[in-house]
Amino acid sequence: MAIIKKIILLTLTALMVVGCDYNSNSNIDTKTEGVVYGTIIIDSCEYIRGKDKLAHKGNCRFCKERRQKELEELVIKLKEK
């Protein structure tokens, strides 16, 4: 009886994990020749969504701040030499 309870619990847990709906932060969707393109934000980075593909835009605020910090660290290292 305990094994059946564990199997039922495992099944319910698996259904909850698999049944979750993916909620994307889609800003703009355009349709070109049947393919929908749009912008998705994942972990504070912007990606262009296409047919089964994602491409990083590289101009999002998080990446810009990270790139600026890397440049500042590089300048400090170059001044030390």
C-alpha cells in the first residue's frame, strides 16, 4: 500500500512539473511569411524569437552594464602595467 502511495505522489509531482505553462515576456510579435518573430526577456537579457530559434540581441541593459564594468576593469589593469 505504501508503494502505491509513493507512485501516486510521484505521478502527481511529475504532472505538476510538466504541466506548468511557459510564460514569456514577449514584447513585440510580427508575422513574416508564416513565421512569428518577437522579443523575449530571459534572465534580464533580450532575445529575438524566431522559428525554433533564439538569438541574443546584445543591446539589453544588463549586458550593457556588464560590458561597461568589464571595460572599466580592463582600463584599471592596463593603467597598472
